[in-house]
Amino acid sequence: MADSDWVRFSRQHINARCKTLVEYGLLVHLGNGVYDITRTGEQYLAGDLDARGLDPE
């Protein structure tokens, strides 16, 4: 995506989105801009979880 002219994004935007996903338990922040997906995040990606039911931690 980074090499495509079709998609434009900034590191700040990605960082903000990742922080939101951390708040909802879908990612965990490991430090230095590195994130890992949680079991809940995997369930969401697999279509087994409706994220509308999640509350921020």
C-alpha cells in the first residue's frame, strides 16, 4: 500500500488508529511503534466478533 498512489496515509494517522484499537483490546502496544494483534483482534478479523459490542478499556 505504501508504494501505491491509490492509498495515502501518514504515520500519525496509523498511530492514532492503532491506539484506538488498543483501547478496544484488538491490539497490544509492544513499544517503539510495534503492535501485536490480540486474540480478540484475531476473532474480529475472522468475522467471529462484532466490534460494535466492545467497550474501551
